[in-house]
Amino acid sequence: MSGHSKWHNIREKKSKVDAVKGKAFTKIAREIMMAARQGGGNPEANFRLRLALIKAKEVNMPKDNIERAIQKGSGQGSEEGYEEMLYEGYGPGGVAVLMEIATDNRNRTAGDLRSLFSKHGGNLGESGCVAWMFEKKGILYFDSETTNEDELLSAALEAGALDLKKDGETLEVYTLPSDFEKVKKELEGKKFIPSSYELTMVPQSSITLNRQAAGQLIKLLNILEEHEDVQKVHSNFEIEDALLEELVSS
């Protein structure tokens, strides 16, 4: 069954494709602005900003764009009036859908999302309807073919990680958000270098979907992630890896 690693990898690949078209820059710029607003414009003292800058570099975001976003967020430039919030709903098959939003017009965003859910077999819900199903955690991803699982587990637990799970060819190390940077540094110090990592919302339980519902859901999730106000989408679905790849590529 597919877990966070498969969907995470698909999103990572999509982000790089979008970057070629310049579509990824807008969302990353907003994340940089929000991070700078929350914790200041110095990445050495702002872990969230450091993560956003890493993402910006991965997609070759121009340096001027990065600096402009930091200035806007930290009050050194004309800041755009974006606010962060969560929108929640139900997708096909009754799966929970949780969206991280950065918008300058919540009424417009709510109307857009309500319409997208309605057109693709879901419905936008009230605040709190699905957020309780998710927990914020850090995840570090490692290639299971090149990483010794037992040694990684021992090192991760010693560093303060919560758990290690294997999902196909990927090993996932889970941490509390407050311990994420510490665990990452200690693992890297022991030569366990993650292929990628993120702070994300992890579902406490999952729903297995049939082919029809899964196809509808993947379309909905892809369309939601295309929306400029949606920074990230989380869901609690599970389907076979091969079917997920087939649906995403179709």
C-alpha cells in the first residue's frame, strides 16, 4: 500500500516540472514570505525559512525572487497581505482532505475550492471536520536499498526520533516537529543522509480506495495542488503503489 513516501516523491517530481514552467516559484515565494514573517528574515535563526530556501534552490528559483520574498515577509518591502489557514473537506470515498492555504482573499479561495470539490466527487467541509485526523510531524526519507534499516533505526531512536517505517523502497523516519532539526543533524553526523525531508501533516488512520474512487481522488488532489492559493494538500488514502503511479501518469 502507498504511504507518505510515494505521494511525497510524486509531489517532488511534479514540483520540479512546475518549476521549469515557473509555476512553482509563486508557491515557494509565499512560503518564504510566511516563514520570514513568522520567524524573521535570518535563516540561521529560522528553521522554517531554511527549509523554504532549500526548496527554492532545488527548483532553481532566481536569487532575486528569493531575496524579494524574504524582504516582503520580514517587513523590509511592500508585503502582500497573505494569511495562512487550513481548509478541510472530504474527497471521493469519504477520505479526509486537509489543505494548507496562503491567500490574500479567503472568500475567493473558499469559493474556488468549494467548486473544485463539488466537480470532483467531494465537498468542502467546516473548520475542524478532518484536521483532528492529522498530526504534524517531521519525516526524513532514505533509500532502503542503500541504507541499513537496523542501523538507521538504532541511530534515529538514539537521536530522539519517534519511529521508522518502511514503505516500498523508502525508509521513513518520523519525528516531533520540535525534534526534527536535531534528529536530522545527528543522523547526518552519522552519515545517514536523507534523500529528502519535510514537516508535514500525517494521518492517524487511512482509508483504502477502489480504482474508481482512487481515480477521482487523484484528479481532485492534482487540481487542488494546481490552485495558486494551496500550498500543500494532505489526505488519508491508501492504494496500491502501481495503481497510484498509473493514475497519476494518466
